Amino acid sequence: METQRILVNELSVSKQAANDYAAGDIINCLAHTLRELIKHGDQIGCEIAISTSANLANMRLLSIGPNNTFYACLFKRRGPDQQAVSGFLQKLLRNRPSTEELLAKYERHRCAHYKNGLLVDVARTSVAAAAALEGWLVSLRGCSDFPRASVTARYCRDDNSEEHDVVIVHFIEQSDILQSEDLCLLRAHGAVLSWLSGPTSSGISKS
């Protein structure tokens, strides 16, 4: 059975929750999307492997107040269903290999994300791992830098390779999975990136 790598996008944790209730909704959405992707993998005969960045736990999910990190918000869950979601996500944070471990062999690659028409270096993040490994990227809801659309990155594997745009399959909510179902089936499980030729004058700085 082929393995499809999923990367949880730590850059999508951007202080978007105004209070604990909003943070809980965002966390629920993430967990439900990941669980649905695991089921989807089973349906297309593909084993799902989920990786997270070591930075994810400490990214700020709440815009105000103490205990505002993604990890801290997991411990504010009280009901049985909420605790099950928190336990699921805490386990994922301990999954190996992490994003950083996956990227260890890509020391010379370069990757930038298009943000407001500009290129931002993301070479050591889950966005870069998704580009390098033909992975699926899952973002948290409510981050303006990662709306509900495919994610385009400018990627170069090493100094001898040409820079090109990579369109990364991107999920935020469960409904995104249904919308991309035909794409996933047609891509033979692993080939989930569209590689678009382009000029090499983007000026991505080396990481």
C-alpha cells in the first residue's frame, strides 16, 4: 500500500482565535479534517502518515491572554468529545518523523510561499515539506495567509535544479476533501502536485 504524507501547517496558526470558544472550534475543525483524510486514504487504498512541526505546539492560536499557544488550548477541553479530540491531536504532535526530520535531507532546497503577491521564505516549514515530498497540506481555519484554495509555492530542490511553481493540495475543512475527491483518485495516490514551469528570477533566498 502506498503512503501519502500529510503535513499540518504550523504557519496557519496565527492568533486567529479571539477566545477559548473560537479556539475550540478551530481545533475541532482540524481534528475532524485529519480524521476524514485518514478515512479517505483507506477508501483510495492509501496509507496516511501525518507529520507536524516541532514549532506547531508553541504557535499562538489565541490573540489575547495567557496560555494562548496551540498546545495550551488543547488542555482547555472539558467534555468527553473535546478530550478525545485533544488526545488525538496531542498524539499527532508526538508523531515521528516530524516535519524537521523529513526536511533534514533537503539541506540545499529553497521554498517560498506567495503572500500578498510577494515571496516569503518557508524552506524549513511544513509548506516546504509538502512541496518536496508531494504531500497534502492541512491548515487551521481562519488564517488569512492560507485561505480555502490550493497553496502555491516557489520551489527548487538544489542548486542544480530550476525554480518552479508547485501547487500543493490543501485542506482546511471536511468539505474540501469532497471537492478534491476526483483529483485524489486521478492522481494515483501519491502524485498530488501540479508542477508548472516558470522563470527562475523569483529570487528565493537560500535557507
